[in-house]
Amino acid sequence: MVLYARSWKNFSRDFAARRMMSKVVLFLAFVVAGIVWASMIRIALYSDTWACQSPLSCFSVIWSSRCSKTSNFPDMTKGYAPKPRKRCPIPFAKDPQGLDHSKVRRTPDQLVKGLSYIMEDEPDVNSGWQSLPPFGGGGQKRWFERGESLKLNTTMKVKVHCGFTRSSDAGMTVADMRYVKGCKYVVASGIFNPYSIIHQPTNVSVHSRKLFCFVMLVDEKILSLLKYRETVEEDIHGGLWAGIWRLIPLKHLPYNETRRNEEISKLLIHRLVPQAQYSIWVSSKMVLVADPLLILERYLWREGHSFAISQHGYHHSIYEEANASKRRKKYSRPRIDAQMKVYQSEGLEPWSTKKRVISDVPETSIIIREHTMMNNLFSCLWFNEVHLFTPLDQLSFGYVAHRLGESFKYFMFPFCEFNSLFELHSHSSDRFEMRFGGEINVA
């Protein structure tokens, strides 16, 4: 009996061991099969890539259908290739030298007869920037002021919040203030991201080089970085230059977010360069490949526009753009949702073909404008929305345009023309470090 019990115990132990061993073998078989399957897929993709890039013509013939330009097969050496940007020809004038800008008539200020800025709004003692709180603060008074600033009456004089309150120099040096006072035609950009690189515009005529001020706005930390990693020269007046760009540092910027600080250079050009009559704002990730005088003639003067901006490449409704921004994690979801709820409660309906505008969502990497009082007011109100809610300016453009109604007129040109104006260079830390080497430290 005892012998039977021992044999049963040994049998049970051996059975458990064999069962465990079979599970281990099965698991290893699955792992090996998975590795083999993944290797086969990778080999197949690499064979596609190698065949398409092979100098041997026989492979090109065999794989011709896969090697076509319209193929969706990835280049394994570079990752999945993006779709080519759709471009279309722009009907520019033939020669900028033949354009007489002095004969262009300025747009009259029919509705807004005077525009002034609130200067006594308890500015930050260190910076002089307006103390309008972000969304969720400030109480009823702030919301009342915001609502009143968006109402227009005939032949009115307007006083609004517009960025900084102390003065209109934003902490510029004396040399820079003296320089911008002479700027009537401006191409402006801004670098507040340590991974950005200064791109020199191309195809700029000698006439435009003399006529336009090319202003690159930076903060003090970025200026120190650019001095180390770019060729920055100083003129006899103390001005700093990087190629065609005049570098103008802004001191004590109010935000810790680079995107919000960039909005200052984008939306407050009329305050930073108060004598400007026309400006073209260009994102720092873009290389302008068209003459700026031809741009003004094409998008403003030819058809009598005073504000021009590109259509967005994908969306027409700001609610669509908000959902896309949340999917791509461009900003805090609760902040985006709160902004959309406010706009919806204040009567902004989703875009439809029944609206007077072709889209509520622009591509804000370029803004072409004449500095009329109405356009300056729009820029102030647009900046205030960015200040209150999120730095995603594409969400607030359509709302401010909706509130101003027919009083604010603008021209939205096709997105394919936008693609033809620029060469795109994405902000990339890897590319920056590959070019200059070492780690980035702007502290």
C-alpha cells in the first residue's frame, strides 16, 4: 500500500513537470514564430526599399509598380515618407523693381476712428505686461471688459488691452527702438524655441532689401544661444544682425511657454513696430521663397484687401481643429474643451457652406496685413483670446472674426499657394544637435 502511494506520488510529480515543460516549449515556439514572422515582414520591406533604390535596372523593372512615386511603401531608411505638399502657381507680378509702392493708396479707417491701449492695468512690476489672468480667473469684471471690447459701434474710438501696458518698447534696447521707428514695411518672425534655426529668405530683390525691415524677435536666452551657434554681427550702432535679419531681443517676457511668447511676435507687430504700415509675419520654421513686395501686391494691393491669411490645409471648423489638437496632444484637453464651450455658448456655430467665409480655421504660419486701425484692433482682440485661453491661435481666429462680423474683412487664399510661398523646416532637436553638436542649454 505504501509502495503504491509512493509510485502515485512520483507519477504526479513527473506529470506536473512534463505539463510545465510542455507549456514552456509551447511559449518558446510562439516567441520564435513571432520573431520569424516579424523578420520576414522586415526582410520583405527592406527588399522593396533596396530594389527601388538599386542601381540595377532589372530590379527597377521587376518592382516598377511598387517603386512608383504614388507608392505608399515606406522608405525604411527614413521612416514613412509624408505625402508631398500640394503646390500651385501664384500669379505674381513679373518684376518687383517695376512696382511703385508709393502710389498705393492706404485703406481708409471707416469704422474705428481711434485706437488706444489700456496702460494702467496693474502691470507686472518687472515686465510691464498686462495682468489679464488666464482662463478661470479675474472675475466678472474681466469678462465684462472682454465682452465690451468685442462690440463695435459706428465711428467709434476704442481702448483695449493689447499686450504690454508700460510702454510700446517691450524692453527693447535704445538702438532697437531707434531702428524700428524707421520701419514702414516689415517682414517679421520670432524664435523662442531653442531648437529653431534662423532661415534666410530667398529670392528677395535688391529693391525689397532696401524697402523692408527683416525683424527677428527673440528673448535674451535665445539670443545668447544664437550668438554661440549662429553668425551674429554687431553694427556700429549696437544692432545685432544674422544675415538679412535684425535680431531684436525682448526682455522680461511674461510667459514660461515658448508658444505664448511667439504669439507676441506674431500678433503684436503693430505695437512692437508702431510705425509699420505693412507687415508679413513668417513662422521661424518657414523659409520664405518669394519676394515680399510681390506678396503684398498679390494678396493685398491687387484686389484691395488689407488682411490676408491662408486657408487651413484640412479643417474648416474650429471645433474640428479643436478635436484634432486634442488627438495630437497639442495642448491641455480641459483647456481646449473650456475654450470651445465658451465659444459655443457665445453663439459661434460650426462652419458650414452657409457662412459668409470660406473657412473659420486659417494656417497662421503667415499673416499678411496692412496696419489699419481695424486690423490692429483685431490683432489685439486675437491676442487677448490667446492670452485668456490657449496659445492655439487657429482656434481663436474664427471666433474673433465672428464677433466683429462684417466690420472685419479678410482674404483667405488657397492652401496650395501657401505651400508655394515657403519651404518647411520642422523644429527638430535631433537636427539641431546634428548640425551644431552637443546638448542644448539655455539656462
